[in-house]
Amino acid sequence: MKKELKFGNKKLYINGELRDASNGASFDVICPADEKAVANLAWASKEDTEYALKTAEEGFKHWSNLPIKERLNWIDKLRSKILEKSDLLRSSIMHEMGKTWEGSEEDLTSITNSLEYYSKEITKRHDIEIEDKEGTHQHKIVSQPLGVTVAFLAYNFPLLNLGFKLGPALAAGCSIILKPSEFSPLSAYIIGEICHEINFPKGVVTVICGNVSNVGIPLCESKTPRLITMIGSTETAQKLIEQSSKTSIKRYSMECGGNAPFIVFDDADLELAINIGAALKVGNTGQICVAPNRFYIHSSVLKEFTEGMVEKFKNTTIGFGKENKPEMGPLTNKQSVEKVQRILKQAVAEGGKIEFGGNALDQPGYYFEPTVISLNNPKAPILQEEIFGPVATIVPFSTKEEVIEYANNTNAGLASYVFSKNEETLQYFSDKLEFGEVQLNGVKYDIYLPHGGVKNSGIGVDCSTYALDDYLIKKRVSKALN
């Protein structure tokens, strides 16, 4: 008997067509709230990947030669249809990764905002004149589309991550092959359906997912892509760079894992710090690259801060569904639950104390309690590993010199947070923190603000006008004067 699936069967989107996998393979998308299948997706073969690369190259030739006004009309048409299908897309995200209904709105607005923002931003790019010192030539720098882009996407924000790549790629004139995570590919496949519905130009957008050997490696090792871009772990980035550099020189734009410090001084607005810290750990079930991983709290306010976090977590409603309106859903997969359990078990064995939580819920789905664990060892292994779950690890400190050493003691360098009312303290940490983002007494993210890391947290930038640079060639044109 054929199983009934909430979202039915989905096909690959290649060369403007919705296609089954050439070998007939398919893959069930499992809802992490109840561990039941909600969709069955075509699972690409190596032949499908090769076809995707070939047609993306043809798509680039067409797209890059379209007048910019015509490109922007197509982007606007795509954005409008995405807005029209917003409930379907938000529901797909909720079911494929367990995100709350309220949380799914950020994904939806991120992709539509990205398409709108980069459509405007690309029109601000003009040729740059360079003065010739001897007066013998005229020089200008022109921007042209780079080529075929391959985007590997993380599971935690299916449409946000997709939008961060799709917006600048399309606006710049590049074709793009989207490879979503196997844990949350459903919404990306629906984007493929939307492109098909509006007859988006063939080969410009491709949506494909499958095994590493059939999809990931062939995409990387091909000479066709000019840019490999990714949102995911540092380990994945290293593999992609290794695989893709074997055959050709490519560009890379990669937002990798984080290990964000959250530093609270004795003069901070404690209520504000607790509210923001708890929200960043509960939001998306802690599966956020910029979520605080290490809470460094001044010893004089340690007890009050810890009690405040515990109280917040005690009152967090956990569940699933649009009507229930939970504040936190499940983790996205079983592996994530096992990882959090392993990290906590090791931390407790080495002297850590669970102040609240620490357990997976005894029910179907991948639910885990929001957890507070306190440590006295600033070099504990838990502080060197991105937890990617609803766990707040709290460590005391006494001086700013001491805590800056703690904070920078990591190979990651994405986001960081500091709470203090002292301007000298804030300036000190702005200067000394080795992170791509320093957030002072608050948190702010938007499409127009650059998002990127240093050290092992990545190369290149997502969001802002700077992201366009990854998708454009800067060409010097020099003309001799008669």
C-alpha cells in the first residue's frame, strides 16, 4: 500500500524541469517531532549531477547576457511567487526540521529580503575610473558575473541559508546549483517547484540532493563551478576545499562553525543579558552558528545570572505545531541528540554541574531539555566544541584580561557578545576579540549587515553589499590615448 505523505513526492529541479532521479532512487524526509516521513524526494545519481553541471553552464551563458532589467524582473517574479507560497514553505520547514511556526517566519523573510536587497544593490555597482598618473591611458574597473556557483547548505535555516546564496548569485548574473542538507531538503525542492511554475530561465537555478559520492564530490571536482559557497561546519568546508581544488582553481565563500563567547560584566544590565542569552539558546533549539556557546560571567553576578537562566529554561514550552505555539521544538536529527548527550556526559565526568535539564525527553521525536551546566575549568573540552543545541555552559571570571584570554582560546571566530555599561570595557573587547562579529549589549542581524568569520569560521561574507563581490569578476580595462 502506498504511504500517504503530507508533502507528497518531490522531484529534482534541473534545466527548468522537475525530474525523477535517473536511477529511480528516492529518500524520505523525516519529521523530527514524531520521526515519521512527511515527504519522499528524488535522490540524485551521479548522472543527474553531471547533467546539472552541464545545464547550469548553459544557464549561465543565457542569464549573464540578459539585460540587468530583465534579470531583475525575473527575480521579482520569483520573490512574488515565494511570498504567495509562504504558508506552504513555512510548513515544510516546520516539518522537515522541527522549527517552531514563529521561527519559520525568519527563514521566509530572509529569502524574500535577500532577493529584494540584492536586486537593488546590484544596480549601485558602476564602473570605477582609475586615474592614469602619466596621462597616457584611460583605466576602468568593470564588474562581470563570475560563472556557475555551487552552494552547499546547512540544515538549521533551510530557506535563510538558501536565500543568502540565491539573492547575490542571481543579481550578479550567475547560475546556481543548490545542494540542501539531507536533513532539511524539502523547502529547497519546493523552491525548485516554484521556479518551474513561473518558467524561470532554464539552468539558472538547480536544486539537487543525494549521496556525497553521487552529488557532493562530483560537484566539487568538476571544472565547471567558479565558486564553491557553503554554510556548515569547518570540517565540511575543509573537505569541500580539498575536493574542489584537485581539478581547478575556484573561489570560496564559506560560513563555518562558531564557538561564540557571551561575556557578562558585573555592571551589565543583567536582565537584558539573561533574556538575550536564553533566547539565543532556545531559538531554533540552539542550532544557530552564532548562538552563545560559552557564557563567561563575572564572579560577582554568577549566582544571579545562573539562577536567571535556569528560571528562563524552566518556563520554556517545548513542543511542535502551529496551534500549540511552543517556544522550542526538537533537535533536527538523532545524531544531534547523541552529540549533546555525549558532550554533557563528558563535562559532568570532568566536574561540571547540571543546574537544570540535561536529558532527552522520553517521547517520540528528538526533543532535548534546555540545559544549564556550570564549570570551574576554563579549559574544559566542552568549551572547545560547538554544541549546536540548547545548552548554556557557564564559567566564572574575575578580570577582563582573564576573560579575553578565555574568549579567544578557540579556533573558531564567528560571533561574540559583551555586556557592560563601561565604554572603556566595550572598546577594549571590540579591539581585542578575535571574531568576525562583536555584539555589544544586544544582538542585531539583517540582510544589509555583513556576516562572516575569521580563523576557522570561514572565508568570504554572507549578507550586505560585500557578499556580491564573491559572485563578480573585477576586470581592468585600459585604453591608450592617441
